Amino acid sequence: MLLPHSGADVAPCSQQEEDVMSRAGVGIVVEKLLTDQNLRIRLALDPLETVAELLLQGLDLTGDEIDLFCRTDPRMWFLGEMAKGEPERHELRRSAFA
């Protein structure tokens, strides 16, 4: 069954264009996680909700990328703080993940 034409022609994206958009989305999420402490904490406490918020902001992620961010050990995003020698803040966060 054919649907009536709406008058709007949309050119399909190639797989390469989708990959580029997705990589850009992953890069933006990683940058945000590395620079935004509140986002890191929200991701650690509720990964699915936090990733959903990022998608609502217009970030483009594939299902596999969404799954990756949701399943990543949240402590990974706090390694920079540990390396900078902020043990007291790290200890507080560690107790929140235990």
C-alpha cells in the first residue's frame, strides 16, 4: 500500500553521514562528562535518565552508544579528579557508589 505524498522530499542519509553525526554526538557527550561535574554525578546516579535528557537536547546517539553510556562504570568519569589529587571529594563520591 502506498501512502499519499506529502509534498516534502527528504533525502535519505547515507550510512557514512549517520556515522559522522553519531561520532559528533559521542564526542559532545564525552566532552560534557569530562567538564560538567553535575552531569557526571547525574549519570552515576541515573544513567538512563541522564542520557535521555541529552537526547532531548538534540544529541544524536545510536542505540549502541546509548547502551555504552548507560553501562559504563560511572567511576571512570571521575578519574581526572583522582589524578589531580582531590582525594577528599573522591572519598565522598566513592561512598555514594558503594
